[in-house]
Amino acid sequence: MTPDLDELAAGLPDGALLVDPDSMAGYRWDRANDPGSGVPLAVIRATSTADVQAAVRFAAAHRLAVVPRGAGTGLSGGASALAGCLVVSLERMRAVEIDPATRIAVVEPGALNAEVKAAAAAHGLWYPPDPSSYEICSIGGNVATNAGGLCCVKYGVTSDYVLGMTVVLADGTVVELGGPRLKDAAGLSLTKLFVGSEGTLGIITRVVLRLVPAQRPPCTLVATFGSLDDATQTVLDITRTMRPAMLELMDRTSINAVEDVTKMGLDRSAEAMLVVQSDEPAAHGVAEIAEVTALCQANHSTEAFSTDDAETGEAFVVARRMVIPSLEQKGSLLLEDVGVPVPQLGALVRGIEAIAAEHVITVAVIAHAGDGNTHPLIVFDASDPDETVRAKAAYGQIMDLAIGLGGTITGEHGVGRLKKGWLPAYLGPEVMDLNRRVKAALDPAGILNPGAML
């Protein structure tokens, strides 16, 4: 029996409840374009914690699944709608408040990462987590997946900056966790428990974020290599003694995809390109980049170009950020997010190359190389059934490869619905059981984002 949505609408602002299928169509998928997504019963465009609380209480009373949603830029199907569910969209909750005295930002989940950065910058502060999609991804989604990004090799990931949050639990209870304190050891670390939980334990409606002083202008090095092995060895040599602010890798397929779009003169013949930045004080930054240059040259780089000009350096960073949009123009994508200990980076990228050859499929590799987190991007024709089968087989083998190298099936995109089949192999039975016990304790009816992660 379909529940009476008028009861729900009565507790929400005008226009917050969508029930028309055409109006709800844009809320069925995230960027993963999960083909298994369903048509929701309704979409709630929340404007406050109270709206979220009303939606969750209604869902709990009627045993309806609830799928939380931010900006819809997720890459693992974590926000795929389920048939007959309530989608709770947080896109309209965009408030950002900066407290320069305590160096914190109090942020609603719909605020974009770029909006938080801009608000912090107005006070001479910086929010470091830096996903490639920072201009369009939301803080709520970043927290839900524990997003990282290009600067995480030096500055860490989202969980390193979350000090507190407001959460609506599965029964509609609202709890306040943590707060504007840099040190707080009282009780269990429940704030961290919700970071990366992908909406399966509660819906985050407010986040307290730690800010740091503004980043110094960086020096940038771009080095190309005729051998992928030389590039990955250079990464290992750099990370043994240094911690640059950025250490990114692009393979030949990625380089050529970006060059097709930007025409910026990237070396199409290179097997790999490294983009490295140092944000140490001026003289130290120049010295660090000089040391990195020497390591590149010792590993047979074909070119090593450095600059302290911010605009020129940013152009190469933009090239790195352009890889996914450039490849999306060439076909459908299955986006991986596997990571390994840095010494295994070379084995991972060469193993991915072998998997691509085995399945006769294009796999581009980009990497936050300094922390071993790679994004293999499988490009295929979704209208070709045989090619689709090969792409999915390669996707699974890449995760198996990462696990076999002591790595992880996701470094920052989350498990979502696309990777949950590999989670037991990664975690093992005891840890998998522990995850399920935590989920059961906080969401005994299993209404929060069912089918995601677990």
C-alpha cells in the first residue's frame, strides 16, 4: 500500500516534495550512471535539518528506503535511486559560515567544495581537500565518501578536516557530534565513523570543517617519460625523502585524451607525465623542485620543465583535472579508484596495462601517485554487448589485482553499489561482520541507503 504523501508534504516547505516522474528523473542517477537505478516514490529537496528529520521519520514509519543525495557527482553509484524509495536531496542546503578566530567553516552539505574554498580564501584561509571535481562536488558527498584529491599527498583527505557534524539518524533522532575543537578525546570517535559511511548510518546536515592558513604560491614541475616504469620509479624516489604538495601521474592514453581537447602541446609520445608541485617557502620550494627535477632526470625523463609562474603551473594542473571529462567524450566510462602501497604502484599500473590488453579494451590511468591511489578509467561502447562484458570483466580484475598487491578497492570514491561485490574479499569475514553489526546497531530496519556499500 502506497503511503499518503500528503502527510509528508504537510511537514515540508512548499515545493520541497517532488512526485512527478519527469521532475524526479534527474535524481535517479549520480555520475556513475548505474543502470540498475529505479524510480523513487518521491524526492525531498530539503532546506534544513528539520526537513531531513521529517523525511526520515516518515520513511521509518512506513519502512521506506531513503537514499541521500548531494550534487550527484559520485562515481560509485552511492546515490542511485531505488524503486519506491525516498530520495533526500541536500542540494539546496548551501550555507557556509567562516570563523577566522577558530579557523573553522560551518557548512551545510549542499555547499560545493569550491564555495567553501572561496569563502575560506576571503579570510586568508584554505580548505585543502581537493577532488578533481571540486568545482561541482558537494561537501556532503565529500564527507560521505571521505574524498581526497590532488593535494592529499601532503595535506590529507576529508576526514582529516572534519571536526564535527549534525546527523539525522535512521529513526529521525538528530545528534550533534564533535565541534569546533582541534583536540577532543571524549567518548568514541563517532564523528569519524560517519565520515566515509556513504549515507548508510545517518544523513549529515551540517559539518564543522578545520581550515588552515592559505597555501603559499606553488612551484610546478612537469616531467615526461618514455617509460611508464621510469615514471613510477621516480614517484617512489620522490616519496622516500620528500612530501610534495602534489604528485600526479597521467599515462599516454590520458595525455592524448587531454591533448585532443586542449591542444596545449602535451607530448603525445610520452608513456607517462608527472605533475609535481611544492608549496614550501620560495627558496625552499625552488630547491625542492630542483631536487625532484634531478630525480626525474636520473630516471631518464625526456623533458622536465619547471616554473614558479602560478598561471603556467595551474594550466598543467587543469590538464590533469581534464582527464575524466576528456575521456567521457570518447565513450562510456567505468571509473576505478584502487590504491596500493606506493612501492607497489609500478606493479599496479603494469598489471592494469596487461588486463587492458587481455580484454582488448582501452584503460587510461591517472593517479594521485604520491599516495598510491590510481584511477583506471575503462572506456567502452555501452551499445556493444561484447565490449561491455569485457569492460566489466576488466573492472573486476583490476580490483582483484589491487587486493592482491595489498591495496584497496577504493581510496576516495566510496564503495557505493558498483564495488560492493568486492568488499568482502577486501575486508575479510571478521571485519565484514563488524561492519554489518555497526550498520544494524544504527539502522536496524535497514532503511538508510540500502544496497550501498553492504
